Amino acid sequence: MDADGTQRRGRPADARRALALGACRKTRRQGVGLVDKADAVEAALVEHCDQRRYVTGVPATLDTRTGVLQWVNRGHRPPIVIRDNRWISHLACPPAHPMGTGLGLRSTS
């Protein structure tokens, strides 16, 4: 996860990343889907931070039995596929707004 879209360092950015990661882990244990995980991160950040600060990220789930990867792009750079230490391709997914901005838009996986 990237705080403020600039890979900021320091305690405020670290706190936002920790809050986002905690919200993501909590919802994972509850068994919710990717979009709901991203929405939970959004809600936690809106509740605890002003809406001028945000976190970008690409929440994802890999089914190791089938090899199917599902993801949601929340304001981050497009993810890439790397195999055998080589870049293969970008993953196409319409980006949604960064988490914590409180825009109220739904994202899709």
C-alpha cells in the first residue's frame, strides 16, 4: 500500500498504511470479497484520517489451486505480471479512487 500516492515515509504515512492493512486483514478473516475489503479500508481511513490523506493499493486474491488472480485497483499504478524474473504484461483493470478519499464510488474487481 502506498500512502498519498507518493510512497511517503514517516509516521503519519506509516500509520495510514498500518490502519489500511489492519482493516484489510480484519475483513479477510470475515471472509468478505475484494471489493468489500477495499471498501472497509476506505471506511477506516475516512473515519480516522482527514479526507486529504489517502492510501492507494491493489488488493488481490490468488487461488493457488487454479492460478486465478482477482484484484481491485484503488488508485495505484497498474499491476504487472513477472515470471522467471521477466516482465510479462500489465494487468488491465479500470482503477477506482484511492482509499480514504470518501468519494462514495464503488469499485469492481
